Amino acid sequence: MDAETNYWLIWLIYCLACGAFYWVFWKMTRMPRSPWLSYSLRAFMLSLMLTPWYANIEGSTLAPALMVLALDIITIGTGAAARALVPLLFSLLLAEALATGYYFLQRKSKKTVKTES
């Protein structure tokens, strides 16, 4: 098999595994009394699993940023952690902002429906 075919096959397997895990996680985080917490945890986990980053400094091959972060810490040291940590933290902050925005939109639409009734 070609190296590029292997690359896409590995990403496909990883995304399928993420989908299965996320489906279970979605069921576990169903909290009707605390919807913001549900949205927040789901966005956090999705961002943590699917944020890509460059696997090595010179290459153009992408890998999950969490794995790149872990492997950089193990192989190079904690000083190299910032290479994948910065985009991962930015992605997590963006996911939390979107989840909070979605929560307030849902809350506003529920209030509008209640006042119209």
C-alpha cells in the first residue's frame, strides 16, 4: 500500500473510533437540568479529539493534536509541548465559546416560545 493511502486509512479508522466514542459520550452527558454543562462537555470532547496538527516540524502530515502533544512530551521533552498545545488550547477555547453561544441561543428561543404562548 502507498504511504498516502495508509495515512487516509488511519485517519478514517481514527474518525470512526471517535464517532463511536462520541456517541457513547453524548448519551452519558445528557443532562436536562444542566444543558450548558452538556453542551460544554460535548464541545470540549469533540475539539479535543478532532483538532489536527502537524506530526513533525518539517512535514505536512497531520495527526490529532492530543497525540502530537503526548508524543512530543515523551520523545522531545516538555519544552516541545507548546508546538501542539497552542492550537489545541485555541480550539478548546473556541469550542467552549461556541457551546456557550449555542446555549444562550437555545435559552433565548425557549423564552420567546414561552412568552408567545
